[in-house]
Amino acid sequence: MAGRRRWSTEEILDTAAELLRTSDAESFSVRKLAAALGTDSSSLYRHFRNKTELLRAVADRTLVAAMDGYRPEGDWKQRITTVALRLREAFGQQPQLAAVWGRYASSGTGSRLVMEEVLQALRGSGLPDEEIPARYHRIVILIAALIASEAGFGTITPEEYEQGMELFRVAVLGADPELFPALAHFARDVRPLGVDRRAAFEEILAAQLAHIEGGVH
């Protein structure tokens, strides 16, 4: 009898990424992945020690894809903004992985590429070296949080989106002005969370970078 096919690490990660397009990290399992590949879990553990290590590797490939072809251009703020928008776009194509990255992080090539570029850009800001690691940490937390917050919107169906919009309109436009005077006052101008998210992403990041720039002496 012929033995089972041996899957490469890249093939395993490809299949894992496909499974994560339709399921979250909680429901994902090495057993389900093995079944999709037509093999047993033990063969996958030769490549990854556990589920967490596998998920980190899948998320890291998204970071690698985001940085593919990147070339530093502009000042330090433009460089960080470009990296952030590349990450947003990459995880926007596979929103389930945004939560994986935010929860499990990664330590592979993609992670190092992002870290190197953000740290290099911060060195160009004029900050003293001793302040850069803390500033880096805050920037990455902000980017990861913004990307993760968008992930939920990328997984809902058009029907669910329309239902949410209708509920939003009812909740806002139907607010009792005696109980919610501010909400009633701004009702026609308040926008749902799903609207203009890229603009909000850029504005929030720009505010953080401006804060850093303001502290440079």
C-alpha cells in the first residue's frame, strides 16, 4: 500500500489559511486541518508543535505578503502610514486572520520585516533611542487594534450589514430626546461604525504620529 502523501510546510499553511477564511481561530483545529489534507494530526506535528504555533505561522505569512515589494518612501510618518495601510489591506482580504494576529502575534520573517521598518522609521523621527521601543509598542498595538476592529465587518454578509444599518437608524433616529438629548441632537450626523473606516484608520494613526512628532525636541 502506498504511504500517505507528505505535505510541505507551505501546503499546510495554504490549507490552514483557506480553512480560516470560513472559520475563526477558536473553531479551527489541527484535526480539521489534517482532515482537509487527507492525513492525520501526527504528521502535521512534525511541522508545528501545536495549534498556536501553526496559527502564528499563518498570520506571519500575511505580514510577509503585506511587505512584499515594499520600498521606504517619504518621511518617517509616511513610511509608518504606508506599512499600516499595507497591513490593513492584507488582513482585509482575510479578516479571520486579523484576530489571529492580534491574539497570537507572530515571530517569523513577516514580523521581523514590520518591526524593522517601523523601528527604522522611528529612528528617522528624531526620537532618542531610549524612547523608540515604547513608541513602537504603542504604534503596533494601535494598528493591530484598528485592524482587528475592522475584521468583524469583513465577515458579515450583505444581509447582516443591511439589518445592522436598519437597527442603527432605529436606535439613533428613534432616540427619545428627553432621555438622550445629545444623541437626538447629533442623530442625523452620527455615522455607523462601518462607514469610512479607512479614513478613520488614517486619522487615528496620524494623530498618534503627530503626538510623537510633538514630543521630539
